[in-house]
Amino acid sequence: MLTISEFSRLCRVSPRMLRHYDALGLLRPEVIGENGYRYYRQEQLGQLLKIQRLQKYGFRLSEVGTLLSLSDEELLIRFHRRRLDAHYEIYQMQEHLRELEADILRMEGRPMPEEKYHVILMPDPAQTVFGIRRTVPVAQFHALFQELRQELARRGLKQAGPIQMLYHGQEFTYESADVEAQAVVEPGPDTTQKPAYAACAAVLHKGPYDGLPGAYEALAAWMAQHPEYRICGPAIDRYLNDPDITPPEELETGVLFPVERISE
């Protein structure tokens, strides 16, 4: 058995933090002596390393206890979500830095950079599509697209346009998103007709899919500035090139919000 001081030296965590972990129920001493001294087993270093790793990944201590009890399959879903959140945090910081630099340029009277996203209004015609609709965690989006491709091949459907994701849910969550993976195809077995939209607020996102939240932020800002429009259909991510053969920095994704003008 190791005293709290010895355990602290081995793991380079202060006794104060070890007591805090104990109070939270994350890492309890193996034995507390009659004199109040805390003793740990050397094997408990493994548990401590898990706690530290989860903290390093950005999980709050209030979440760590639950995460420690999850199976690898359940934990994988949380890791995928945290990765997306981390990428979005990086993106937000980059955007804040870009805005800061733009303000500096403006104050110094130097030319301003062009805006990354330019929102346009465009019609979206009716399309013959084959789709698979599921309520799945974000971590399973890739598997859903794989299933879509397999079904296209099994049914002998010929792709005639891009693959796209439609977001049907009233709200979006990482754990249970109501989505439909679609492919624009030639008419065939079990194909349907996606409706035409007279207008969509749309932007083109260039780069890795991890940056797509920025496109949504630009569209949300446009909607805030144009209250005469309201959303009238599911948001669409339209993948304009193949991620299997396209470098991430060259990926192009159209993000569309079907909208209609509100009658006065």
C-alpha cells in the first residue's frame, strides 16, 4: 500500500487534488486508517491515468465519473462527440482570431479580407432520390452513408447527382439525430421525388467537414438579419465531391436552408 504522499509522488498529482477526486467519488483510497491517513494500491494508478486522460480531452470532472462506468462502445460515442466539439472550439477560436485581425486592419486603415461565406438565395429543383432515414448518433453518420452506397449497388440504382444529408428533426442532438442520407439517382426501384424549393438560403463550404458549423453559423446570422424569411424544409448538406478521393482541404459542401417569404 502507498501513502497519499507516495501515491502523489508517483502520479505527480497533488494530495489536495487526490482528496478532491475522493470527494467526487472518482478515486477513493483503498484504506483510510484510524488515524485518518489515506492509503492507495499501486494498481489504482491506472484509474488515475484514465481520469487525467479524460480531463485532457476536455471532459469536465462532473462528467468523468459517468464516463468511467461506460463500455468501450458507449464511450466511443462520447469520444466522437467530444472530437466534434473540440474541432468546433478550434474553429470558433480561429474565427474569433480572424475577426480580431479584421478589426485591427480596420482600425489601422488597411484593406479588409473577404468574408469566408457569402449567403445567396437560390432555387433547388425537384430531384429523384433514394434515401435511408434513421435516428442515429453523429458517430454513425459515416456508417449510414456506407449503408446507402451498399443499397444503391444492391438495387442497381445509378447515381445521377450528389450525395446529401437531410436533417429532419425538430432539434439536433449528437446522440440521436433524425437524418436521411440521400443520393440523387436515375428513376428506379423505391426511388422518390425530393420536392422543389423556390428558394434556399445557401452557402458553399470549402474544406474539411469539421468546419461545417461555420457555414451554419453564417446561415443563422443571415436568417437573423432577414426575418421576412422562415425555414420551410429540412436543412441539407450537399457533398459536391467524393471524400474518398478528394483531399480534405479541397472538399466542397453546399449547405442549404429551404426558405419561404412570410406573407405580410
